[in-house]
Amino acid sequence: MSLIVMKFGGSSVGDAERMKRVAARIVERKKAGNQCVVVVSAMGDTTDDLIDLSKQIVSGDPPAREMDMLLSTGEQVSMSLLAMAIRELGESAVSYTGWQAGMITNSAHGKARITDIRPDKVRNAVSEGHIVIVAGFQGMSEDGQITTLGRGGSDTTAVALAAAIEADLCEIYTDVDGIYSTDPRVVKVARKLNEICYDEMLELANLGAAVLHPRAVEYAKHNQVPLVVRSSFSNNEGTYVKEEAVMEQGVVVKGIAFDKNVSRISILGVPEQVGQLARVFSALAKESIDVDIIVQSGVKDGAADFSFTVSSSDKDRAMEVIGSIQSEIGFREAVSETNLVKVSIVGAGMVSNPGVAATMFETISELGVSINMVSTSEIKMSCVIDGDRLNDVVRALHTAYGLDTDVQAFVGGPAERR
């Protein structure tokens, strides 16, 4: 008997019929002799609809605590309906909210991190023969406040719970039948990967590949959780994420990721003094604003310019933080740019293969697209470009690195919401 955690995203449970289909799939796994714990997201566009509803009520930014109270209800609807659907099929099921399942987080509303898991209720219910349904994306802080984990948080819930209960396998069900070399909606002939190592998957996830959330991959790697991504719309074999993956002959670049949620902020005329960058990034860190690519120009007349990228959703807040420390640092001005995207190539074989960077730069240049910023590591290279030609660039890079196949990629539903 295996203990399996199964996670289903928003499109997988988007309506009553899909909910029933998911219930049947879970019952099938249970009848095959497995113990099943299920993590579920809000149905379809529920989270976006709730956000839109809040905007009709509140002018400006809504209170973070109340937004968590609001958004956590979406997963609670899904978990209870799925438990009902499973019971209709003759199996015993019990649903738990994130906090009932023992998800303890810090108090950062909207982007909380799991600090502890106390899964006694889950373990006990499983041992009693129940299928356990857990609401993803949510938890509770030590002082009793309901929190949410941010977009993609249900992935993190599933993997963290799998680690805590020592599950034999964690399955992430989505609208595609595995992990592809790039988004199969953009490149129809994208290459499906049989397996990928944690490090490569973590880079792809951090760089914008939406099939898995970065924190979920971090949990899986740290706790050696066996992880597989497969479709809830087919029975196709999925992609296994593991410590070491077989490197396919001749394939240096494993995947191409892109992130449309990119803004660049430039701080101009920063006096040349020790600790200036530290002051800027410390102030941003205090507001939980993540900074990505950083580029500094040379010093001229005792001052320098530097630029960095943040998510577009953090851009306005980041500009406010920077404006609040202008008098302290003494820079001339700060400006921001939008309509940018980050395109990245990832592959463990890149470090030992010269010419990978040249191919990327040449391919983008041949399309007449300018590169604004560049970032590299041993297994990835990222370029920030204008957003208008994103799809053309991704397709051209995919071809240039020999990733095109003759097989049409499988996409079973609308873009997955986790």
C-alpha cells in the first residue's frame, strides 16, 4: 500500500463535471490499494473573481488580512464539494482547511511561508481509511491569523504535506501531461521531458515556467519528495522530478522559460559611497519585495546608475520605498519601465558547452530584438527584452537549441490556476 498526495489545480476542478471526473480518478487510486491525501485549489477563476469583487468594494489596496480571509474561501468550496463527490462514489472522504491540516505559516499576508506542519489530523484520518481532502494555498500563523501562500501556493501545500506525512509519491495534476521544454501553448511542438532534476526544475520555475511553483520544488528537493507532473485530462505518463535525471544525448538546453511579470527600475545619479546598494535593497527586503537582475553602470563624476528588475505587481510599491529613502541616499531620480519580459534558457549541460550564450544572443539579434539586461549562472541564462516579440523569440530559441519535435504537445484544458 502506497501513501500518495494528489494535487489538483483550478482548471481540473473548474466545474461540477470536472469535479466528478477528479473524484472518480481519486477513487480509482484508492481502490488500487493506495492511501490518498488530496490537495485542491479554488475552482476555475474563483480567486480572480474574488479579487475583482474586492476591487468593487475598496478604493486602493484592500487590507491584506481581510484579503486572506476572502481568498481562502475559494479552496474551502472546492474541498467540500470534492469530498461530497467522492462520497457519492461510495468512498469515505473528509475535508480539512489548511489550518485544520496543520499548516503553520509566518504572518506575511498574501505571501506567507510555511514554518511548520502538524499533520496529526491528516494522519489519523488516513489511518481510519478516509480519503483526506486538504484546501491548498492557505494556513494559519502562530497567533491564529488565516494566511495565504500566494499564487501557486497549492503546489507548495501539496509537496510540504507530502514531506510531513512521508508520502511515497506526490502527484501534481494540471492541464498539460508533464513538463515541456517550453510552454506548449506557445510552441506546439515543444518537447515533453520524461524526467528533470530538481535544480533544473527550480530554475525553470523561478524563471516563469508556470507548471510548478518554485517553493514547491524547493520543498521537494530539500525533503527528497518523489514528484511527478501529469494531466488530469488524460492518462498519459507524466514527468518525474528527481535528484538526478538522465541527460538526453545532444540536448544541452533542457528548457526555455519566460516571465511576463517584469518591470525594470533604474536609480540614477547614486553618489559613490560604500553601502549605498545595501541601503536600497535592505529597504526593499523589509517590504518583502524580491529583486531579480541587477546591473550597475560605471562611475562618472562621482555617481553611478544602476538598474534592477522586480515583478510588475511590486513595481509601484518598490518605487514608493525608493522614493522614501531618496534624501538618505541622495540619488538624482528613479524611473521605471514596463512592457518587458524575461526569457531564459536552462540546462545542466550548459556549463560545459561553449557557444550556448552566443546562440542565444545571435538568435535574438537576428529577430531585430534588443537585449536590455542579462543574467547568467552555471545552468541558466536570462535576457530581459521588450515584450512585443516574446512568442517569436521563444519559438526561435526553441528551434535554435534543437528542441522542436514532430509530435503535437498535449494541452487538455485552459491555463491551469493553482
